[in-house]
Amino acid sequence: MVQLYNLHPFGSQQVVPCKLEPERFCGGGRDALFVAAGCKVEAFTVACQELCQPRCTFSTLGRVLRLAYSEAGDYLVAIEEKNKATFLRAYVNWRNKRTENSRVCIRMIGHNVEGPFSGAFRDQMYIVEMPLSEAPLCISCCPVKGDLLVGCTNKLVLFSLKYQMIDEEFSLLDFECSLVIHIDNITPVEISFCVGYVAVMSDLEVLILKLESGPKNGERVHHHPHKTNDQMRRTEEGFSNEISQLESDFVICQKPLELLGEKSEQSGLSVTLESTGLADEKRKYSHFQHLLYRRFTPDISSYALSDDIRLHSLQLLPIYQTGPLTSDGKSLSQEKELLSLFCFFSLPHVGYLYMVVKSIELMSVYQYPEKSQQAVLTPQFLHVITRIPTVANRLDSYRWSNNLQCFTVRCSAAAAREEDPYMDTTLKIDYSNTYKTAKTQSCIHLLSEAHLLVRAALMDASQLEPGEKAELLEAFKESCGHLGDCYSRLDSQHSHLTLPYYKMSGLSMAEVLGRMDWTVEDGLQKYEKGLIFYINHSLYENLDEELSEELAAKVVQMFYVAEPKQVPHILCSPSMKNINPLTAMSYLRKLDTSGFSSVLLTLTKAAVALKMRDLDMHRNEMKSHSEMKLVCGFILEPRLLIQQKKGQIVPTELALYLKETQPGLLVASVLGLQKNNKIGVEEADSFFKVLCAKDEDTIPQLLVDFWEAQIVACLPDVLLQELFFKLTSQYIWRLSKRQPPDTKPLRTSEDLINACSHYGLIYPWVHVLISSDSLADKNYTEDLSKLQSLICGPSFDIASIIPFLEPLSEDSIAGLSVHVLCRTRLKEYEQCIDILLERCPEAVIPYANHELKEENRTLWWKKLLPELCQRIKRGGEKYQLYLSSLKETLSIVAVELELKDFMNVLPEDGTAAFFLPYLLYCSRKKSLT
């Protein structure tokens, strides 16, 4: 549906009677209007449907030259003249001004108010005096922060809005002179200020700067020493003398110039910052960026500066967003976010509109049919007051007539496009050149214009009533749906816009399909690219929407006609769950006979065969390709194995069947998905838990097989230690609980050692230690061997596993082997020798042969030999084991030490006959060598 809007921008107008002839006026936010005449200011209350009513009248201290209102802080500021001197004053708490003769307080900025006087400022209007060293020429208030910028000759002065806390219930509005921006050789006629952006305009020049609070990477901080008054005066006098000499013979006119971005530094205007705030306070603005410089040239046919070529109506227009809307039309946040900023200024017969946020560019140029006096920019319209002469009588005397011109502008459109990049804001259309598609293009153009108006209204939701918000939100969704309909039928480069517009409309896929025309003309059904693009992308998303059997059949038929290669993919979508398996198989067979055969087609047919309960067909399809090719097919379409519903992972029927029949293929396929970034680590773990019907705290053997396969696949080191932790934790838990695997492991410890370097060869002494336990349960030997192999590997971080060894008791030989292995890797050899001598003496010599080498070789005679001698003296049931170990130790030590050293390590109370053979060997080994 296309609605026709009234193109006149005003709903009504009012004539407001004033006591005096107005000289200056300004708006006071959404509910007030100020009119100044002489030394009087009248305030009027503005309501939506009611007439403007007088609110209050108050006197100023001088004749008002300039007037401005700040919604932030709710204050009125004026430049006033009295006795040929100009003053800058702010009128605060004006809403409490009841009568013209009510008491008014006056204070200087920065003056601390004593407690006894605070009541006066609480209940009545007060004036804040802001002294300046030079006469103020123009003023501008920041619409967001309430800061005040004042223009003077060759400089701008920034007053920051602040509050004095009087007590817990009352704070006093105040200002602080925080920054001076020196701009040489410029006299500002108008200025505009908005959240750090500064626009300055003289008669023929416009300069835009961006003040910044801190240095950024790669940016230059501007800290220039400011010239003294004498230096500036000498510079200006020299320049004036030079100009006066030239003006005697020539008229000097500079060339017109436009500089954007960093190039605007070449304007020739010297800009420096002078911080005037307190030294111990953080500087609000410390440097700046040049954004724009524009210079115009006077008409060379005239020898004096004419009013016809002076600039006017400088304005910075911010576009805000107050936050997203909830379902009931309320805004989540009332904070205003600056989406975009625009700068407008005008010559008498042409206006210029620039975008100055993110990118600096000239957006529009407006040609006026009549000479302009003043212009005001709004997000949707540019209002221009023009003036034309009319003949008053036969003597050809003229009088002037004022008219109001209105132009549509693209400010809201450009800002909306920043938020909604799919919005069509650039169709400038030549219907004569697009005759064949004129109906479609015209429809899109009209809908886009209406869509922009609605979108712009929603961007600042704080200005809308709750009912209006809901109505606009519904209109926005309806507009998106209509635009989606248009682009879905448009076979052009813009057809991809079907997707975002349908998404923003809130329509379900079934509702979109219900809007389509399924009639067949000339026996052929044609589907445009926009609709195919939308359906294809929607089926790839997890929409939790299941199409009916009828709609699913139509979708398959649509893709078989338009994009047959996509048929296997769309059949794997959860949204196509309700399709008749016979219908799906018929289209797959048509593809097979048409030459579209592939491993993906084979896997899709196998999945559909399972739904048909035809296991023979399923087995035949799975046998037609090698396991490696089948894995490649699953990588092409992960949804054959894994789907999501309401954010939860759901294994497919094919995955459940492969778990029972081909678990190795299933593990290899999920591993392939992970390596190709088709599934995350946590998603893969959840998949196997759900597949094996295990809760979060239970680890199925198939998941352990998957972890082991990840290590064999040599994944990046970032994941390696995490995998080690998962596997060792599971091995330890099973060994401590004596819990066997729920299914047969896919790989043995020997398979892992042969396939992967991370699983190391188990040390020989470990086999001796394990073989000493004749009561070991064979059901746990695989988990124990895998754990021992990981600890013996080169990549394992031993320190990370120590805290988790507590459940694995050293009372069992299995637990003892793991604890001794870890201590050995931590080089705690002496402690390990003590443990083995106590628990398994037969493993001591194999342990020493394997571990006590190189710098640890001294432990043979410093630790092992004394310990064996002491235990032999005590006797006991292990006496013979200790004695045989001692003999092997003496044989090693006799080879390693010289005779003198060897004698020193022997016990003093030993039997000489026992040690004599080893002493003789030690004394003869040099001659034998």
C-alpha cells in the first residue's frame, strides 16, 4: 500500500501578539518561545494543539543584540549593548520568573554561593555575568552538553557548563571559561557548536574544526605558542600597509577555494588552542582536526563588498538516536547518540549542505529562485525566507515582499542509511529511460521516500508519544514488507535488498511465501532472483520455523527450476522437516539423472532413505564413495549431521544412525567440520553429549574418541593443553571410579602412540611396575596406558595435572605408576627412588637405568647405594630383592668411579669379601681399557 502524504511541512500557524515590535527571537526547546525587543524579553508557552500563551516577561541589562537558548541546562543567553559596550549574560531559572517585577539575582561566573544565599537562587531567576576581554559578536550553545561558544574578533571562547553543588537537593548552574580558540585574520559573523564540532563563518569564509580530548594513535597534537598582542599587531599592521599600497592600483580578489579533511589545513588560517581552565583539572579539549574550509569570491564587477555575496544562516544539525524500541514502543535508553552531523550555510541565491561526521562531503546544493534572507535546516526540510521587490506605484518605487520557500533535504535519509545500510536513498529516476520497468521502479521510489520519513521519525523516539511509537513501528514494518515485495520481483543488481527488508518487516518465511504469486504462465514458472536470494539465505539460518508440507514442496520445486544445485542444501534445512520424503527423493533422482551427481547428493539421498526406512538404499548410497569423500560431503553441508532448534544443538537422524553403524566416520566428519571452522569446540562437545544422551557432567566414550582424534590431527597449540586437560581428567576419573568406557574405544594406546607424537612411548620401568600387580583389572588397562603415554609425551604440561591426581590413590599400582611418572617428569628422582624401594624394589634398577643419566648419574652412589645398604641391614621379606639390586648398583658404580672414590662411597661396616670383586674390577678397569 502506498499512502500519499501532504507535502506542505506545516500543520498550522499562529500569530502571537507581542507587547513590543520583535527584534530578536529564538525557540526554547519544545515548549517555549522567546521574543526580545529593546531591553525586554517575552517568554511564551508553546503547546501542540493550543495557542501560544504568555509565560513571563523580564528585563535585560541592555539592548539584546543576539539571543540563544540551550535545552541542556535550560538557560537563555544574550549579547547585550549598553552605553556603547557589549556584555554576555546567561538567564537561568527563568521558569520561576512569575512577574516582571520579581526579584532577580546577579552573579559572576565561578563565584561560590554561600549557604545562606542559596535559597535566593533556588526559587527565583538569576543572571550569570560572563566577562570577556573583547566584545562578543555571536554565540552558539551545544545542543547536547549545553556548553557555550562565543565568537570574538580573531578568537572563539568556550564556556563549559558545570554545576555547583549547594546541598544534596540543589545544584547551581554555572560556567567555566575552559578554552580559547585563536583564529588569526577572521571576524566571525556566525558560529555553531555541537559536541566538539566548531563551525565559524565570516562574510565569505567557512571553517569547520573538530575539538578532541586526547591524542590518538598516529594523530598530531597541536600545541602552538600563541602570539603576543604586540606580535599580532605588528603582523596586522604590516599586512594592512601592504594591502593599502596595492589597493591604490588594483582590486584584490582571492580565488574561490574548497578544502576537505586534512587538506583544509592549507587554508592559510592559523588556528591555536589556549587552555584557560584550572591547571589541576583534566583538559576537556587538547587538540583539534581540520574538517572543512570554504572560501567564496565577490563579484569582480563591483568595487565594494555587496550584501548580495555575503554568507548567512550557518548551522550544525545533529541527528540523534535515543536507543532501540521495545515491543511496547518504549525506548530502552533515553541517552542521545549522535548518528550524524550536517553543516549548512548559504549565499543569497544558493545554499550548501555538507556531511561532517565519518566522512566530509558536499551532499546537496540548493538554488533559490529569489534572494534569500535567512534559512533554517531541519532533518527533512530546508526552510528559506526570500525577498523580492514589487512595484509600489507609477513612479517605479519598490517595496519588498517576503516569501517562504521549502526544500526537501537528505539529512534524515543519510543518517538513517548509516543505521540501515540497505535503505535505498540514491534513486535520482529517469522514467523515460526505464519504460519497461517504470511501474516497479516508481513503486520502489515512492515506498523508499515514505520509508525514510518513518525511519527518520523513529530515530529520535524521545519526541514521540507511546501510541505514536507503536503506530510508527507498525508502519515501518509494513513499509519494509512492501519494499521486500518489490525487490523480490525485481531482477536487477538490487535484488539482494529483498533479504534485509523482509527481515526488518518481521514477516515469517511462510508469510512471505504466502504473498507470492504462484500462477503459471505459458506452462513455465519464473522465479526472480530477489525471492530466491531471500529463501536461500533464510533456509541457511536457524529460524525455528518449520514450513508446511505444501510450502516445503513449493520451495523444492522453486529451487529445482531456478538453482538446481541448491536442492540438496535446502533439503537439509530444519525448516524443510515436514517435506514428504518421497517428494524429496524424486527431485534428488532427477538431479542424479541430469548430471548433477556429487558426494553431497549421495549423502542427501542416504539421509532421505533413512526417513523412508529404506536401509538397503541407505547402505548402497553410503558404499558408493570412500570414507574420505563422505567426510568432504559432510563438510559441504554440516546440517546433514548437526542442526539447531531454539539455540540448542540437535543431532540428525543420520548422525544417530552413524553412531551405531559407523562411529569412526562420524568422528572423522565432525573433526573435519571443526578444522574447516564449520563448528566450534564447545558445539562439538555438546553435539556428542546430546548424541549419546548424556548430561553435561557425563563424558561419553565417543566424545573421548573425538578428543583423541583432535590430538592426532595436530590442532594448534592454543587448543592442545585444553585437550590434554580434558583427556587426562577423563582417564583419571575412570581409573579412580573403576568405570569402564560405555562403548569400545576407536583407538588403542598403541594406535595413538604410532599415529601421534604427543602420545610418547611408555618408559620401560613402568611396564615392570605394572607387571608386579597380578590383580590388575584388564578393563582399565587401556585408559591407564593412554594416561601414562600422555605423561611420557613431549608436549604435556605436568604441573597442570598435579592438582587433579588426588582422586587417583597411590595405594593401587595403577595410581602409583601415574604419581611416580609425574614426579619423575618434575625431576623429583630421590623421592621416586624412596617410593619404589618401598613399594616395588624390582622396578628400582630399571628406573635408575632409564632416569639416572648424565647430570643425574651421581644419584647411583649418592642416593641409591646408601639406601640399599641401609635396607639390607634391616633385613625383612624383601631382603633378596634389595641384595640383587645392590649387586647391580655396585656394578654400575664400579664402572663410573675411580678406585679411591669408589672406596669412599662403600659402607664402613660392610663385609670386605662381598665388596672385594667390585673393588678388583674397579682397580683393573684402567688397564683393561
